[in-house]
Amino acid sequence: MITLTNVSVAYNEHDILTDVSLQVKPGEFVFIIGQTGSGKSTLLKLLYMDLLPTKGTVAIGKHYSSTITPREKATLRRSLGIVFQDYRLLDDRSIYENVAFPLEVTGVRRRDIKRKALRALTDVGLSHQRHRKPQELSGGEQQRAVLARAMVNSPDFLLADEPTGNLDPASAKDIFQLLQTFNTRGTGVIMATHNYDLVHTSEGRLVKIEDGRVTEIARAT
């Protein structure tokens, strides 16, 4: 369970988020929508505790923003998959090595690393590209690799920050379908997006950020 209770974030005396309370249950698909600069990325950073609230509390399972230690942050992030808009792949490593990297740094056995990394690449349709470097792939393929890296640890939640923002419509649709597939397998998905075509043609909770406030939008019936 993810729970934000009366969370506020301020930067240089400027309020970014104000008195936010939100719960996300395991297995849910939640869209975070709002204008550029509204605080969508800030909200996601709170969830993987790259950013701590100025006021209030973020609780992810047994981890609390008010008491979390650096070691506990590392443990928390192993239960989360994070997808960035700008990919953040290591250009000097192959796609396979990029996907395997999170397993290597947590001390997973070599044979398990190979099995999990290849499975993740197969899930996103990139096993045949595993020896290529990121710069040899299209933008859509690079985002698939980022998805594989995010899912390689079988996370409880997948946090996706504008994952289709830099992609053409066809590639964006493919990435979104992969997110839906992972969700049907039980992974909770929280997706910040301004792609309203995807939002309006799919199911999932709608959470809007406007003027620092978070409100839930009811789906039309």
C-alpha cells in the first residue's frame, strides 16, 4: 500500500504540492495528470523517496518518509520499478547489461541474473537486441529496455514518469500496452502523463494535480 497523508512540498519558499492525501492499493493502475510543471514528477519522487516531504508523511509498505534511512531507501527501491522519460540507460553497456545492472548491484547470483534479465527482455520484445548498445536502438526500443530494467526485480509498483512523452504515437501505444500487461499480472502502475488520448481510451484511476492540489476525477459512465 502507498499512502500519502497531508503531504506538502516546498522549494525556495514556493509551494509545489499542498496537503496531498492519496492511497494506492497493490495492483491498481493510476494516472497522474496535470500541466507541465504542476508537480507530477515531484509526486513520483516522493514515492521512491528521492524527495522527502516538507510536511506530512509518505508510507510505502513498512517504510515511512519520517524515519527512513539511506539503507532502507535502497531496500524500498528494490520493490519499485522506475521508468524515466529520458531513459537513463548506460551508453557504454549493452541492453542486456543495462537490464542486468540492478540485479548485479543487489548481489543476485549470476545464473539468476541471466534468467531474470533475459525474461524481462523477452517480455518487452527485445531479447534479439540484447547485445546492442542503447544508441543503436530507436526511442521506442530504448523505452522498452527501460521497462525491462524496471521490471527485472518483479516490483510491487511501477512508477512511470511521462513514459510516452518522447515517442511517436505508435511507439507510445506499444509502451502503454506493455504497462497494461504488467498491471494485469499484478504490478501496480502509477503513470504521470499528459497523453490524454491514452488516458481517455483506457481504464484506471485519474488523479489530477492543479495549483499544488491533488483531486481524483471520476470516470464518466
